[in-house]
Amino acid sequence: MKLLKLTKIFVMFLSLGLVLQGCTEDDATSTDLNYATFETLSKDVAVNPGETLTSDVKVYVTQVSGSDRSFNLVVDPTSTIDMNNVSVPTTVTIPANSNFGTLSVDFEGVGLDLSLAKILKLKLVEENGLYTGQTMQVNVRENCPLNTVTLALILDRYGSETDWEIVDDNTGDVVASGGPYTDGATSVVQPVKNFILCLPDGSYTFTIYDAYGDGMVTNANVIGSYVLSANGVLIASQPGNFSDSRSHSFTL
């Protein structure tokens, strides 16, 4: 019995030694891997209208060389940004004795939107034994240099009855508006609609309307709502149980 126990212990230590040896060999191999990747897989960029913004992106490598090295990169064809308004280098250089390099991308503040981002996808090219990381996505929006006003609108089933506007109290001009919207197929609230506006200092009135006169209410269980904020400060957060309209005044 004692001999059997000693044999089991010997086998256990022998197995452990083989595992540790395997881990050591794997670690040694991983340090030899020629690998390049972006510093992040996603980045947000906001560009002022009519201006040019340069955004830097770092690329890291696992191997350090005594001389400069260049790696090719391409733009993924599924990018949605207008490439006429973007300048992307075709290579990134890793300086000698460094494990990273920087590429600079120029964005023109043309054809961008405050709410919906345009997408630029960058990909490092695998070649000559080089392995690369995943595609990097840059989300490009128009920057608001003034006051940022946001509206989150959740409609009831009958979106065709709802519209809204923001009026400049000093001039009476409508500076933003939306609706009417489409109706839902079933009696449930519709997915949230997000709007981002860029407004100068002043006094404004937000008004939401319902053409049928019953607010954003389908039934007792299906009631729309809205949240209005300016520069991160809440102006109004209300359910849709008004009659034909409801207004909120605010100052920027």
C-alpha cells in the first residue's frame, strides 16, 4: 500500500514538472511573436464645423528593432465617413529602439452630424510573418462649440400624431424641430429617438404637440415620454400624458 502511494506522488510531481516546462516554452515563444496592434479598438473624435482636426493613434509592437520599421495600413471599405474629408497615411513608422509608433489622421469638419457618428475603420496589414490585431473604429461627429441640448424622445404607438419644436424667445424663430413620426405596428412604446442640438446663448421654449389631443398615450400601459437637457443639466423629464401640447422654457 505504501509503495502504491509513493508511486502516485511521483507521477503527480512528474506531471507538474511537464506542465511547468510547457508553460516556460510557450512564454519564450510568445516573446518572439511579431505582432502589431492599435492602442485601442474604438476612439471618439469631434470636429468643429469648417475646421480641420488632427487625431493621433498609437500602434504597438511586440518586437523592438535597432532601426525604423514601417507597417502598412488600409481603410476598411465598410467605413461610412466620406474619405474626401479624411487624410489617412498608408503606413505607420515604429522608430528604432521603440515598441510603438504614432500615425496622424486629419479630419475635415464637413458633412458630419451631431447625433449620428460617421465611421472610419483602420486595419493593419498582415505580411512577412507579421500578425496584427483587430480593426480599429474611429467614431467621428460634429463638435458643438456652443451649448449642447439633448432630447431623448420615446413615442407611443401613434408617432404620426407627435411633433416638437424649439423656438428662440427673442426672435420667434424655430431653431429645431422634429416629427411627425411613423406609427408602430403594435401597442408598445417605440425605441428611443436621440437628438443633439447646438444652440447659442439665449432663451428658448421647447414645445411638444399631439395632433389627436391625447398626448403620447396609447393606453394605460403604453405611454411615451421625453427627457430634455442642456449642457448636462436636466430641463424636463416628463411622461407623455399631456393633451394637445406641453411647453418648457429654458435659458442657455
